[in-house]
Amino acid sequence: MTSQKDIFDVAGPTYLTYVNWNCPHHRRSVMASLVQGVYVLERDRQCNRQGADARAPAWWRFFRFEPRQVLTDAADGSIFGAVYAFQPPLHLLDPTAAASAPHYVVAFRGTITKKGSAKRDLELDLQLVRNGLEGRSRFRAAMQAIQDTLAAAAGQHGRVWLAGHSLGSAIATLGAKTLVRAGAPALPTFLFNAPFVSAPVERIGDRRLRQGIRIANSFVTAGVAAVLQRAGGGAHDAAFAAMAAWMPNLFVNPADPISAEYVGYFDHRRKMEAIGAGAVGRLATRNSVKDLLLGIGKGRSGCEPLHLFPSAVLTVNRGPSPDFKTAHGIHQWWRPDLSLECTAHYYT
């Protein structure tokens, strides 16, 4: 007999008999499933599963999507993304729901630690830590796909959605930020277990110690940033503030060391406002000491780390996670029994 866990791991959100695009739980489940579809596309490639043997289509056909483009990495030929087109039969399309549904979804998978893609994925993970994804061929291919999809959408930017998991979240984040910096409208973005490249303060058990470290770090960061601004280095601060209208959907698990720091990042901003240090908090939240000093070494006034967000809708899975695989896995996000805490954070 197949267990409930096996059903969800293999088949996805089987409890969905239809999709209400106005329901955040449905949107989350579908976006996670489309990302999983990219993982399975790569697994099908590695196992040479084709035609009727391919397992990936099960992850998108029920939701009325079809892949228009499969994205491959030029370095190793691995599949890392897909552009999906929404194609519901006309007689099933509710006009009200149609107004909320995407026309296209560009989805990116995360790291696969199996032979065939592990070497390239881990190399990109290292580049992510160094804040260096932008110059990599995988990101260039992803950005081209996003731009081509926007062109196909004929200016309806709100109908092009981005989604990613782990490393794929970083690629989706960089793509969305690149568009906003260029003056394009913000795209609806779904980021599952996005990496937060910073010291894991959230993993410290003592709450007061965590708060003390964060407050001290904020004052140090704000001090360094203020000095650089006086030296004429405040340009990227304005660019950061310009992204405030972009509200990505961040899905994190406190037991996941890769994404957990977002919980403290946004909660600390609220606490800085509460103690009357909101200006310091806002200055610190768009900078990091490491990247500011790195910018000095490169002759720049500092650079914005990929993991810093002006605004976001943060969804935290407060349910139990027995191990890293569960806490970081994409499969948790289509379950119907999640204990979720959702908060909108605005940058002012």
C-alpha cells in the first residue's frame, strides 16, 4: 500500500481537483509543482526516459500547462529551467479565474547532487556564495528566456510569473531584480527555500543573543554604509529603494539552514522600528559589511547582495521538519496540511 508521504512525493498535490488562481494555497502548490517538473525533466534526461516513459509531464498537465521551452546549461547540457504556457480548454476557463492566472511561468530548479548535473550545480552554488551568478552562462540563458517570454506576452508583464527553488530561486531573484533595475514592471515571483548567504544567526538558540547580534550588526553596517554614502557611494541605495514595489513571495522553513535567515532578517527590521532605530535598520537592511568592503576593494561603493529584499510576502512553514531533506525540499510546499505563517513586509 502506498503511504501518504509517497503519494505527495511522487504525485504532488493530488488533493487539488481544480485550481482557484485567487487562492494563495493553490498558487503556491501549482508553482511548486511546476518547479518540480523541471527537476523531473532533468532526471528523465539523465535516465534516458522519453515518450510514454517520461515522468515529468505529470507535474504540469493536470494544471493545464505545457512547456514551450526547456532551458539547458551550455556547460554540461543539463536541464535547469522551463518556460510553461497556460493552455486551459475554453469551456473550462472561468472568466474570473482567468483574470488571475498567469499566461506563462518561467521556472528554475535547484541543485541536483547526482552525477550528470552535480558538478555544474555545485560550481554555481559556489558562485552564488560569491555573489557572482550574473556573469554565468546559466543566468544569461535564463535572462534571455525571461525576456523572450515577456515579448511573447505582448506587454502583459503581470501574466509572466517566475518560480524557483534553492539555486533556482537565486536565478529567479536575479532575473526579477535585473528587470526592475532596468525600469521594467515587477513580475510575480515565487521563491522556495531561497538561499540567504550570511552568518546563520537564526540558528542560535538564545533569542536575546540573536537580537543582540543583529542589533550590533545593524549599527556597524549602517555606519560603514553612511561613510561610503558621504564619499559619493549612495547610488545603489536608491536602486534598492526603487525595487520596493516588487513583492516576491518567499517560502522558507526555520529548520532549513539555507533559507531560515529570512525569518530573522524581516523580523529584525520590525524590531528596529519598534526601538526607534528604524533609520539605522533601513540603511542596514540594504547593505552588508562584507559586500560594502568588497565594493571598496573593487573600486566601487559597495554592491547589493542578492539575498537582500526591500519588500516581500514571507511565508514560513512552522510545521515539524525531521531532517534537512524535508526542511529544504520543494515537496513540502504542495502539502495541504501545512502550518503556515504569512506576513507582508513593506519597505518605507
